[in-house]
Amino acid sequence: MRVVALLVGMRAACVLLASSWLAGTGADSSSSGRWWGIANLASSVNHLTDSKHVQLVLDPSLALLSRRQRRLIRQNPGVLHPIATGLHSAIKECKWQFRNRRWNCPTTQSPSIFGKIINRGCRETAFVFAITSAGVMHAVARSCSEGTIESCTCDHRHPGPGGPDWHWGGCSDNVEFGQAFSREFVDSSERGSDLRYLTNLHNNEAGRTMVYSEMRQECKCHGMSGSCTVRTCWMRLPSLRVVGDLLKDRFDGASRVVYANKGSNRASRRADPRHLQPENPTHKPPSARDLVYFEKSPNFCYYNRKMGTRGTMGRSCNSSSPALDGCELLCCGRGYRTQTEMVVERCHCTFHWCCHVSCLNCTNTQILHQCL
């Protein structure tokens, strides 16, 4: 009995500590992207969730959140894990999209995650903000339909018969809640009224707009003997790969913008995304889906500690490709080294009834090229 009482007392103390800590007594973070540091939270052993509406969070990563962000976590039990999951998915997608480029979306274990590139206003920064905002929206919207967030459920905004051979039903992903939550949570980390502030907010919204616009109807057939007499349909999120592909296209055609001062000086003190205008007056203004930036990208060919660039030395390249992954472009004309290595792989596998698979070991020679 004493042991049980002690455990109950410790549990209550942890709940009280977590609740008071999440209430936040420190100053809000004013650095863009500091919340990305919670990417380290997903693998933390100190992150616990109990079954009584209380999240026990004893992890220093959450100190990177603003008061408003911590309040949103308290108000939406179960949302912390989708946020961290969405961020991890966004990081993975960023690395995939830029795997063959000089800047390959490198990350660090520091709270900034993406390094010093975030301090710049270049194309790469625009993509990072868009994909992370989209990742949070995507994960939260999906978690609503899975029932893991207590403050939201499936999206039931599609009443009525639907069509001649189908009707609304099932469980639609709650994209409305996901978009609203991502806008409030992600954008709240931005402070200021300058061009950097406006471009970050625009790119955050561009990522969310891409997720929203790619929602698709998904249906399931009903009928005797496999016939499709009637279908039940619902709205389904796109995969984050689809969103990443579309944002990558927007990255290649990103708009360089300036802050256009409209009206009096007093009015211009209020930051307004509508004041973002193309640097080239002959270009059309950026749309809601376009990525925007305001300064050139650094030289990613060489290591530069001040700029936070790692360079391409040691990167694997394709000697026969004329594209960006080719040794000539990826190595920035410095040349590359070639080496061979022996790789043992399973081969000539045969299935034996029932149920065994036997394979041979084959030794293959691989030729690798690395930038000098």
C-alpha cells in the first residue's frame, strides 16, 4: 500500500509539474523556426502520454515553444505527437526532394534543425517553411480522423445524397482543423513586421494551401457479389510526397519579392502580405501557392562556417549524368574520385512449399564516385 501511495503521489507531482511548466513562465521565443527543435521530442524517452487527458512532458525541447504554442498543446490533448510526427515527415520529404542538389537539406541536432540557412531569405528557406507548415497541417488533419486528438474528429461537412450512384459517408480527413491549427501554431512563432516576417508567413501559408488544394475524393463500393451498385465517398488528404513534389516545382519557379510601401508611412508600419511585390515589375504578383524569397542563395559548393554551408566535398555523384546529380555540376567543377567496393547481396532466391525461401550470396562490384 505504501508503494502504491508513493507511485500515486509521484504521478500527481509529475502532472502538476508538467501542467505548470507548460503554462510557461519564460519569455516567448522570437526566433523563426525555433519550434522545429521539438523534432528531437519524438524519440525522447521523457515524453509520456497518460489516459486521463494529461500529457506529461518533461523534455527541454518544449522550452523552444512560445506561450501561445504551449497553450495550444494544452488545449488540444493528443496534438503534440502529430506535430512532432508531421515535422519529421517534412524533414524527410525535404531531404528526398533535394537529395541530388548541392544543398541537400542538411539537418543538425541543434534546436534550429536546418542550421544557419534559416537566417537567410533565399529559395531554400522558403521551401523549408512551406514543407514544415504543410507537414504539421497534414499530420494533425490525419490524426483528427484517426481519433487521436481529443478536440477534433472526422470532417462531417459533406451532408446530403452526394451523386446519382454515390453518397457521402466514411470519415473525411479534417483538413479544416489541420489548416487552422497549423496556421495558429506555426505562424505564432513569427515576430516582426519586416520583409523576412512577411515572406515566412507567405511561405507557411503556401504549404498549407498546397495540402488543402490537393484533397481528393475517395470511395468504397458496395453491392452484391462485388458489384458497385453504390459508393460511399469521403475526402482524403494527399500524400506528403505529392505536396513535396508540387512545392519543389514552386521552388524552381519561386518569386523574388520586395516590400512595396503603399499608402502613408503610418499605414506602412503594419506588415501586410499584400505588400509583397515582385522585384521585377514586369512579373506578376506571387499567388497563394507560390514560394517567395528576397535574397540570393549562398554558394553551396564550399564549406562556409559563417553562412552555415557544408559544401559538396565527399558527396556521391553520378559520373554519367548531365543533370544536377552529375559529378560535373554537383562537384562544382572540382573533379571527383572513383573507388570500387565489393558488396555481398542475396540473390537467386527460391520459394519452397511450404514455407521457406532459400537464397545464394552473390558478390558484386560497385563503382562509387565522390566529389573532391
